[in-house]
Amino acid sequence: MTALFGMALLIGIVMMLAWIAATAVAANVEGWANVDPERRFGSEGRFILAGVLGFGMAGLSSFYAGWPPPVALGASLVGAAGLVGVSIWLGPETGE
């Protein structure tokens, strides 16, 4: 169980750092606008990133708090949904 949550957190952190780096490059290097992850992957990509990161963070936190594995799994799903909600609330305007 720890490996599942740990791998999700590690993958989420690596994805987040890559997302930030690609956004910075797209904003600062002329002609590289096509590497902007928001443009390439859209809000769905941001939701996947937030879900994986939230799943790992909430899962590890609840598992190490001593919660039973089924409850920790439920908490990790709630954490994933919560972070997706935050990414909707604080994410860029979609123009819709």
C-alpha cells in the first residue's frame, strides 16, 4: 500500500515539475509556445496531474496516520478529487 501511494506521489511531483518547467519555457522562449502544457494537454492534463498528486499525498498521509488500508484508499480518492477541485478553482481561465 505504501508503494502505491509513494509511486503516485513521486510520479505526481515529477509531472508537476515538468509542467512548471514547460510553462516557463513556453512563456519565456520565443517560438516555443507549442510546449505549453496547458495548450498541449488542456484542462484534462491538469486534472490528471492534480489527481495523481492528490492521491499520493492523501494516501501516504492517511496510511501513516494509522488508518486501515481501505479507509486510507478512500481518503486518497477524496484527496485526489479535492486537488482536482482546487486545480479547477485556481487554474487558468478557460474562456468558456
